[in-house]
Amino acid sequence: MLKQYPTFSRKFLHIMVGNILFLLPLFTSRFIITFLVAAPFILLTFLMSPYSPIKLGDRISASGHGLGLVYYAISWTVLAFFFFNQPWIIAVGIAAMSYGDGMAALIGKRYGKHKYQILDDEKSFEGSIGMFLILILSLTIVLYYYHFPSSNFIIIPVIALVATIFEGITPRGLDNITACFSAVGTYLLLIMMGV
């Protein structure tokens, strides 16, 4: 059934892989989480992409932006390397690109009637609003899971808003980088400011 709906399948995979954020505390070594868990997905997703020298003919990967899943793997790998001992920070970034961006595409595809376009990449306001709301919910769960419930209720909506804006204005699968790092950057900035 999933092969009949490659766009849905790709986004379903996109979202389900994000559940790794709940397993991050199991990895206690920078080397293991970065080079044995996260980094291999860069090569794997590239080999499944339309740009691969080995033509695997994967319709699921080809149904989206050619390198979108590769960018996803790169983002996760960079976060794993720099924040391996602070898994909640990795989780904020993964939540933005998996749950937020993934649900934005599904909601936009199903309910998106009000479109906007950035560099030939069409998105919808309904998808962006969906991302914002899903991200508020998922970030609340993620930060609670990692015992970082925010005493200031403004922090989560601000992170969600910034990540949603970056996802909305970023074309061609690069939103897997910008949504992720804008969420993490906003989180870190707000924490440094004492919000």
C-alpha cells in the first residue's frame, strides 16, 4: 500500500524516523551516536536519492525533493556530534524536521487550499499552521520527556514559530536543515537569555 502513495510513504518515514529522539539517552558516546547511528544514514539516503550513482529506483525517496532525506540525515548527524551529551537539544531539532516538517507536508497536501511559492517550491498556509501547532505539541512532549518542562510558556511557541517560518521560506528540501537548526538555535538563544 505504501508504494501506491510515495509522497505519503516518504513523509510517514520522515515522521517515524523522528521517534529516535526518544532513544537518544541510550547512546552515551559521541562516536557511537554520531558515526555508527546517525552518519550512516547520510550515505544510505544518498544512495536512495535520484543523484545516486547506483540507480536503486526508490519511488519513495524520488517522490520528494531529491536530497531532502540526505539533508535530514546531515542535520541529525551534526546535532549528534555537537550535543551528544545534551539529548534534549538534539530532540528539539529532530522534532522540528520530523514531526513539524513531516506533518506540514501531509496537512498541506490534504487540506492546503491557500498556496504560496518560494523558488518553485509550493507550500500552503494550512500546512504551515499545521506545522506550528504540531510543533507546539511535540516540543511540549519532548521537553517534558527530557525533564525540561518550560516554566515560561512562551519558549515553545517561539521555537515553533521560528522553525515554521524557516520551513516555509526554505525551498527544495533544505527545510530539513533550516527548520532543524532554527529550532535549536532559537532554543539555545532563549535559554541563554534566561527566558
